[in-house]
Amino acid sequence: MKSPASAHMWSIVLVLPSLLAVLQTTTATKNGIDIYSLTVDSRVSSRFAHTVVTSRVVNRASDAQEATFQIELPRKAFITNFSMVIDGETYPGIVQDKAAAQEQYSAAVARGESAGLVKTTGRQTEQFQVSVTVAPNAKITFQLVYQELLRRQLGTYELLLKVKPQQLVKHLQMDIHIFEPQGISFLETESTFMTQELAEALTTSQNKTKAHIRFKPTLSQQQNSQHEQDTILDGNFIVRYDVNRSVSGGSIQIENGYFVHHFAPEDLPTMPKNVVFVIDKSGSMSGKKIQQTREALIKILNDLSPKDQFNLIVFNEEITQWMPSLLEASKENLKEATSYASKINAQGGTNINDAMLMAVKLLDTSNQAELLPSGSVSLIILLTDGEPTAGETNPETIQKNVHEAVNNKYSVFCLGFGFDVHYPFLEKLAQDNGGLARRIYEDSDSALQLQDFYHEVANPLLLAVAFEYPRDAVEVVTQDNFRHHFKGSEMVVAGKLQDQGPDVLSAKITGQMHMQNITFQTEASVAQKEEEFQSPKYIFHNFMERLWALLTINQQLEKMVSASGDELKALESQALNLSLTYNFVTPLTHMVVTKPEGQEQFQVAEKPVEADNRGRHVFLGGRHFLKSPSRRPARLRPKGSRVHADPSLGGATFIKHLSPGLYGLPGPPGEPHLRSASFDSFDSRQHLFVGRTPDLPSLSTKVPVVSSQAVLRGMKKEESTTPGEAPQPAHLQAPAIVLPLPGSSVDQLCVDITRSQVPMKLFIDPDQGLMVDGVYENGSFSWISVRIQEPPLLVEATPKRLVVTRDRKNTAYKWKQTLYSALPGLKITMDKKGLLQLSGPDRVNIALLPVEDPHDGLILLVNDTQHFSNSIDGELGRFYQTISWDPPGGPDNTIRTLRVQGTEYSATRQFKLKYPETEISCWTVKI
């Protein structure tokens, strides 16, 4: 029986490129349940991640209480162990064949005696949860272990730790050990909760092949403030890294009789592409979806290489092909295509069958006319948000028609927009034709998701890649041939060595490049490689056999999507046997959680499959697992609207209304605005402040510089170090553009921008590797772009969003979302007030800030301007070259001439408002 007391929950989220785990905790004062220790230990060896989450709690109440252990983990990770230790007695989880126990489990659910412990949550996660009643003063230890092979995406492996204890924890510690024999090429961390004080609890050590990141905050460091007991820990902690690459056949690692071969050649020319975009414009795509699709498509088109060919097909119940044939991605053709894409409107039904067959016919016609370049890659990219409703509507027939038409000549990639889409249909359609499917989540960053997917397939490097190993050396291997290899990804082959094999394992990899075939060869000493993994204490030993098993299971589950008959049964049997042998919770198994006597005895953890949300039977391995249908609201809804089942809400169904987001593409009018605030962490004397330029009245004469306290509502007055007097302004509306000029006879210069809505190159410094662009309108910036050459980084900001692009991957952040990111030689921080700073040793400090009053806009700050090089240029940067001043003149010495780069500027002495909330008198020029 469950205790009537309120459940105590805690969570920590951990993600490794696809690895995410969450553990949450409520405050101990609510029901006496206290979490006194919380640890996460993650060990990554050769991309194989072994993660252990351990939580220790005690019931300090005088009566029994219920404690709930809840953790989110990535969908591609496999739980391999769970246990509870209650007063010294261990209650383990037992992995079983799901089908064999299905009847027993279903009966328990029907009696209300049990429920599934794992459900899909969020975009990449599934949630594990178990509850247990704890006696007074009793202690309980929860421990969950899960494993995953980290996938390389856009040149990066990622480990994400989401920290949300919701109470102060006496012993809170996270350790991340990374061991990569290839060598770690870069390592960076990012956090959305880190403060300067918390950063002292973070330590990172690294050498050529290993890294150790530890986060161990004290109780005082965890406190939100000195007078509050709430924790400040609430957000993401991310580790990103990559490894060194060789020009040979990749890297072979060997441990305990098993091997793994990682192969990701980078220095190869990109192969030209023939891309057909097939875009759904049916009525259900109307509104935000079609807007985001247009925006993303325009950016994707502009990313095409001049060597590429492309065309567009848009469809509802009718099919429209933009041009009769494929076109080169020239500037002229792309301009026409983007104009066409910007006018795509949504209405009508959904005829997927005819649209896909038209795309295949387009490529066939070009191929027959020898218009497809030799050595090029042909891709069909389908984007749809629903099911086929016009033309051929039977999914199996459509799959058969497309497969026969493609006939292994091209690759098909399917993007399913939202949760109304029939995702298993798209998944099989893609896998049958050498591609993959991806769900695009309805959110304010949907356009970024579309762009990121395209970037993953934008640069094909190899086709028809095959791995070969000597038969006398290798007993079994995982998938050893791949249809294509894209830049930024990685091919992985694992296997078991022969017991009496040769001392050296050799490998040959063949593939097709643009215009030629290529062969790579590599070899590895078995004894030497075995020794690398024997001594280190910081790795999870005997991992490579589990890596092989995990990779084999994943590949067999993927093949089951397209298999049938005897082949399907064989794949199912192999995947099930491996799952049971290695204690993995997969779609074919589940874990029964045992509990003390008198509590629920048949709670199970099972692996959710990709949600279909239509109550269909999901077919896996010859077995039917019934997906419960979503209950649709019993009310009318407009034609073209969609009923959505959101897994993050436990399957709750609702009429979807997209609330405008604070990141992603700008939303429609009426979005919440971000209010400005006072910021005192930035040096007000050594920065450039770019904001709204107030409309000032004409200046009178002979008025001394005095404070405008009444007008400025308490703002400080800063006396200028430059001689001269200026009159007191009648009104100051907003801060000005203030340039600090270190080393000049005039210590600061104010700038009024008179050009509106014109993109401006503000700073260009090739020696610093810095470029800052902006669009200035309505008295502030509506868009700012900061590009840094090393490390490669792009920040694009509008008043509604902030997007950071790193290694071609876009990440959206909300303004005023705390951020702390340590990259090699560069630190990115944002505080709760919204001040974003990019800083580093010997760098010019760049800062951005959103403001609202009187219009939504951005202001730009720069600090440490002494680091500008002699090559600095740009509309504002030019003032950091050699400048000269004429003596003051005019009435009361309020006018003088400034000369820079052969151009004369008339400067006038004026009152301005300088960040932060400081009134100054400075020389002002107009540009």
C-alpha cells in the first residue's frame, strides 16, 4: 500500500550525445524525506558511456513516508541495472522477455496493481520513476545504471548533465571521466546555472588522452542567497569534446577479446549533391509551421554549394514542381528559389505518394539525360506533418511504390513535423531507401531543428563504404558497410576477435569519393591495445564487449523496421537474446522492480518505442504492442488545426496552440517583451555602449555641466576628463553610443547613427578574428551578429531570440537565461538580467543586452578595447585607428573637428546617457 503522504521526488538529468539523465528532489521540510547524498559518475571510454546515478535518502519524519525516485535518460540509452537498498537489504531489478510476461503485466495493470515505470518525456528523453514507502528513520539508497554509445553529430560528442535537486544537498558530486586513446582534440563546458561562486566548485583536468571534470559545490555555494535555503542549482551542465583524426583508416581499440573501429575521415573533398526538397503545404501546415518551414528552407537553400543541383516540389492534394529539371545552385537560381519558397502557403490535403514519385521521376529523368554529375550524391528530403489523405493513402502501398521507384539509386530522408505525423510510416519509408527519419518538434526553434538536420547531410564525403577484416582474426562484427558518410559524423564497427587470432589486427576500408575510388588501411597490435585499457582506474573496465552488444542490438532493431518473415524473426531472436544476456532494457525486454513485502510487486521498466499517438499496434519483432489511443477533446476545432498528444505531458491531448517563444524564429506581434534592467557588473568606464540615441533639443550656451537628477530619476553624473562646457539637456530618453578611446587626448566619443534599416559592418578586426554586424532602426539595434574566428563561433541576436552556432550546430537560448560556457580561449556568460558577454585573454570583450523601452531592441557593449589591432575597421571600428582632433571652437568651445582615415567629422559637445545609468558630457559625431 502506498503511504498517503505526499511523494518526495528528486531528479538529475544527464545527457551524453544523446545521453540524458534527470534526478529531482523536493525540499526535505515537506514530508521529512531528506536527500543527504547525490552522486553522478559517468565514465566515457572510446565513446561508450557508463553512467551511475546514486541517491541516498533518509526519512526524518515520525511516520512512514513515500519517496519517489525519478530519472530521465536518453531514448537511445539502455538501462542495465536498478536497485534499492533499504535498511541493508537489496531489492534488484530483473530483466525479462517482455512478450513472455506481457499477459501477467497486462492483468496487473487491469487490476490497478501496477503501472509502467518508464514513459517518453521531452524531445530526447524518457522518464524512469519508482516509488517506495520508507519507515521512520530508515535509509534507502537508489542506484540506476545505464549505458550508451555516444554518436558524433556535427563534429562533436556531447555530455549533458541537468542539475535540479530543488534542495540543498550535503554531499552533491558529479564526476565525468573521459578516456579517448585517439587523443582529445578539444574540450569545452557549458552551464545554464553557473555563477562565479559556483564556478569555483568546478574543476577540469586534461591531458592528451583523458579528461576529468568534477562539480562538487558546498552547501553555501548551492544557496540562492545568504539568507535563503533554496538552491541555485537548476539547469544544464554540458561537456562537449572531439578526438584527433588521422588520415589513415581511423582508430582501432581492443579490450578483453573485443574491438571497436571508429572511422571519420575529415580531410576529403565534399561530393556534389542533387537535392530534391519535397515540402508539404497542406492545410495542417498553416500558421507557425509553414512560416518556420519557409524561413528554414530559405536558409538551407542559401547554404547549398555552387556544385550542387536542386529543385523544389510542394504538395497538398496536388503536386507542383518548381522547375522542369534540376538547376545549379547559382546565385541567380537561388534568388529565384528563395523568392518562390517565401510565398509557399498552406491549404488542402496531403498526397505524399505522388509527390515522392514525382521527386524520383525528376532524378531519373536527369540521370537518363546524363545531367547528374559523376560521383554526385542524390538525396530526396521529405517534410510533412500529417498522414496521407489524398491520392494513394495506404502507407504500406506508398512505401512499396517509393521503394520500387527509388530502386537503391537515391537516398530518402523524412522529417516528421509535430506529433500528428505517422512517424513509423516515415521511419520505414526512409530506412527502406538508405536514409533516416527525424521528428521535428513544434516549438519556437523548429526552423533551427530543420537547419541542423540539413547540416548533418549537407557535406557527403564518401559513398558505398565497406570495412574488411581478416577471417582468421575476427569472429563476428556489427554492420560493416555503410551507404554514405557525411562530414561531422562517424562510422563505428565493433566485433569479437578469434581466440587464436594473429598478433596484429588489420583493416581495409574502401569507398567512393568524387570522381574516384579510395582505400584506407590501418592495423593495430592486439597486445599493445589491450594494455591501454588494463591499468587506468578511471574507466569502466570490460566495456568493449558491452559496446559490441549494444551496437548490435541497436542495428538489429533498426533492421526490424524494414524486415519481414523469417528475416524479421531471426533479427528479433538475436536482439532478444543479447538483451537478456547483457541485462539491457530494450523494446523487447522489461525490468521488473522488486520491493519490500506489502508494496506493489509488479512494477516494470520497459523501453518506449517512438510514439505514434494514434492507438495503432506498433509492430516490433513479430509482436504487436498496443499503443493506447489519445483521447481527443470533445469539441469542434477549426479545419486544418491539429489535435496533439504531447509525451512530455504524459500523453495529454489538446488542440495545439503555439505560444510565441523567446528563441527560434521571431514570433508574431504580441509576444511577451523583455524588460531592461540596471546592470552594474560591466565596467562603465571602459566600454562601448550602443543603444538608442535620444532626440536632444538644441544646445544653449554658457550653461555649466550639472546633474540632471530630477530628469534622470537618480542617475549618476560622470564628469568628463575633457575640458569644455555643455548645456544641461531638457530630457534624456535612452543611453547613447559611447566609445572609450584609450590613449587618445579625448577619452570617449559618442556616436549618433543616422542610417536606418541598413546592415552595417560595425567592427572588422582580422587580427582579432572578430566581426560584428548590426541593423539599426527605431533608435536601437534590431539584429546583431558576432562572428569569432577562433574558436569558431557565431552569435546572432534579436530582441526575441539568441542563437549560438558552434560547429554548424545551432543552440537557442532565452534572454535572461543564466549561461556559463568555457571554450578554449573564450568564455560566454549571461546573467539573469540578460547581459551576454563574450570575453577571453587578450580579447576585446563583446556584450549584448535586450531592451524594451520605447521599442524592442538590442544594445551592444565592448570592453577592453585596447586589444583592437591596427587592422581594425568598420563603421565604429574606424575610430580605433589613428585619429586627430582640432582644438575646440564655436560658441563656448562646443564644436571641434575629428579626422580619421582621411574623413572629417564635426563633433559637438552634448549630454548623453551612458551605461549603466550615468549622465555624461561628451563629444558627439554622426555617421
